Amino acid sequence: MAAAAPLPWLEAFAHARGLRYEPEADERWLRAWEPYATVRVPFRYEHVLSATGSYGSLSLARAVLELPGPFEVGTWLAIVQDERLHTRAATTSDFGSPFAEPLELVPLRRRTTGEPTFDNVFASFAESGDALVSAITPSLRRLLLSWRAPVHAEIRPGGFILTPVSAPPDGRGLSWVLDAVHLFGEKANKQAR
């Protein structure tokens, strides 16, 4: 496996936003969050952007899967450490990409939020109905629906994981992902305020 070469546009992007950039990831921190509920575990992470804030940290990386052929595909995967989150739940609207874990392998029980518009688009999982409704709040459901894109979201005690699998690997796509992470974090923490 060859080391990831630095990408000048990504280095400039990170610098402009006050983020640290590492072409080759020190995967220990990222691997500590595995396995994910609805996302397949990648065989490699690369091009990591990171930052530390008042409530935790952000690690945004390209998660790379190896497919038969051999082919590789990657997507942005954000891991946000946030000490204000205390519930565990996951939801996804991605049922066909290589990153989607088969629903029967998700370690949490499938549940509905009681909001038909959301439940018709997203499969949601939690240990209890109360945990699901507490974690995937009405405002968070509205946000996820507004994106109209395949996404995986998982809230855990101490943070969340967000994987918008169709975001392109360019500056525009990365800007969207960072905005999405910020908005998701705000909505996920409404329950904790």
C-alpha cells in the first residue's frame, strides 16, 4: 500500500480554515471509533483534516474501501468527539453504496421515529424507542431530510460519526461536509441544552 501523497489543494483548504492536514493518517484515533453501526469499516484512512474545539475534536478523513478488481473507493467520514452527547442511535438513507453495511448486520435494533416522512427515507437504529427519539430529534430529522443525499449518521456517548457518501472529493464537496458536520452537531446537541 503506497503512502498517500499530499494534495496541495487540500493543504490550502485546511490552512484557510484553521485545520491541521495529514496526507497519511495516524489511524489509531480513527480506529478507536470502529466498528460503525451502518458504515462498513474501511481498510485505510487518508487525507485527514482535524481540529480541536471547546467541547471536543473533529477528525475528517477519506475512508477507503477495497473492492473486487482490485478497485478502491473513498468517501468523507467525520468523527466528532463531543462530551455533551450521551445517547446511542444511528440512521441511514444509504442502502446501495459500497459503504453501506447490510441492515441485518447493524448491531442495534431497527426502530421508527414515528415521523412517516423520515421513516420512509431513513432506516434508524437504537437500543430503545426513547433513545432513538432523544438522539434523532425532530430538528435533526428535518436537517437530514433537507440534504436529499445518502448519508450515515451515528450518535454515541461522547460524539458522533457523519458519512455523506455522495460528497465529492473536492473543495466544494469538502466545504459542504464541514458545514454539514457543524449543523449536525448543533442539532444533535439540542437535547443536551
